[in-house]
Amino acid sequence: MGCQKDIAIEGSQNWEGLQTIVMVEFERTIKSETTIDHRYYIKFVEKRRYS
């Protein structure tokens, strides 16, 4: 059911610290009506500063 794809996202090179973008697709059916929802999760790596 799931799959993993590595794709290039236009402009992502300008997002400093961007590590991961995930899209999750939810499909549910209630009383014979089906809806599909997409949720996106974005993960950044925090840049540590050392003194």
C-alpha cells in the first residue's frame, strides 16, 4: 500500500536545513461517500551554534 519516492521539489535548495517532506494520503468512506485527504509533514534539521 505504501511507497517511497525520492523526488526533487522545485526551490527546495533554498530551504536551509530541509531534511524530509512526507505526504500521507487518507481515504475514508462514510455512508458510501468516499473522501480523500492529503497531509504534509516537513522536517528541518536545526543548525547548532557552538560558542
